[in-house]
Amino acid sequence: MSGLIEDHIVGQARQSIWSRRALIQQLVSQQISARYKQSVLGAVWAVVNPLLTLMVYAFVFLVVFRPRVETGASDSTAYVLSLFSGIVIFGVFSEVVSLSPMMIVNRPSLVKKVVFPIEVLPVVAFGTASVFGVIGLGLLLLATLIFGIGLGFKLLLLPVIFIPLYLVTVGLGWFFASTGAYLRDTQHVIRAALQLLFFMTPIVWTIDVLPSERMQTLILLNPIAVVVESSRLVILQNQYPAWYWLLYATIVGIFVYAFGRWWFERTRGGFSDVV
């Protein structure tokens, strides 16, 4: 009888992510509150931080290196906004993935509570990062109005464009969270990989600066690159994204999401023994 009860509890703990949405929302709210709890300015930092990031990158890449990047406009303002959009989107992805390897290790009390659905942790991390990402995008949209670039109705496509971002980020979050619980070196590998991926993703540059179509195709095999480029087209140029690339990124995202969840469930049985 006790075995049946335990199986029932475990089954309840492994329900779908959607059925846990209320818990996820509560945990995201707690994460955001905890981040600025001891600071004087509080949540104001959620706006100040992306502004400071924009200023630093603008100084480095516009003043120090003086890049010549085609952004669909001839002035430096368009480049700064293009740069900022890439930083915001990649920031959501990198924050979740960089935290994932220690996500299980740093929460031993939750791991040993059978009734707590630890599979929501990467989703909570994505939700928290997305809140700050939305603030950054809000600043970007405000800047486009201030500098006269304008906004178009194609902004309504942003939720569709961000679907692959969610799928890939959470899927990798599950995979690296479970892998990091057994192999602590994972966190160091991920940090190095993210630095490399940052410069291989069209963030400080745009896809059209590449000399050949083959190189462009190679870069766009990265789903995050597809999301970055599609977002720029929608926000800054009021153009439709390349639907075939967006479909590709979504299909890859579904695979990564499904594999990450499968791997997490297959390995979670030993978490309590290694944390």
C-alpha cells in the first residue's frame, strides 16, 4: 500500500508544466522580489541594469571599435538598437542556461521532498529571466519611438517568434540541470560555451555582413540566432520573419524540449544521492 501511495505522489509531482502554472507564477514572483529585496532602489534596478548594459555596449562597439555593420539604416542609432535587441534576447537564454548546472545541486532540500515538482525549476528560471527581458524590450520599443523608427503591427508576431526561445532554453535547462547534478564540471563548460556562442550569434553583428549564403545558413542553424534575427526584422524593420527558418527553429526547439524533459525524468531518481 505504501508503495502505491508513493507512486501516486511521484505521479502527481510529474504532472505537465501547464498544470503547475500557478506554482510557477508564484515562484517567479518570489525570485524577482528576492533579487532586489536588500537594495535601496528595489525594482528600479530592473530598468537601470538594461540601460547600463546598453550604454556600455554602445561605448565599446561604437566608440572604441567603431564597427561598420549594416542594420538597414545608415546611422549609429539603428546599430545600437539592433545590438540591444540581440543582447536582451540572448540574455534570457544565457541566464537560464548558465544557472542550470547548479540548479539541482543548490536546492537539496527541494530535491529530497518527493512532493515538490523540481522539474519546474528551469521553467521558473526562464520566467524570471523573461520578465527582465520584457522590460528590456519595452525600453527598446520606447527608443524606436524616440528616435523616429516607429512601430508596426508586425510586433504582434513576437510571441510566435519567442516560442523557439522558450523550447530551446527550457529543454537545455532540464538537460544541464540533471547533468550538472552528477558532473559538477558542467557549469564551467557551459560558461565557456556561452561566451563562444555569444560571438557566434548575430548580436554585435547582423547576418547580412557574412560574405556567403552558405555561412549565413550555417549561423542560422542555431535556433537562438533565428530568434534574434526574426525579432530585429519585426521590431526594427517592420518586416515579416523568414517563416521557413522560424519553422525550423520551432521544430528543433520541440526536439530539444522533449529530449531535455526525457533526460531529466530518466536521471532524477539519483538526485537525492548526489546532492
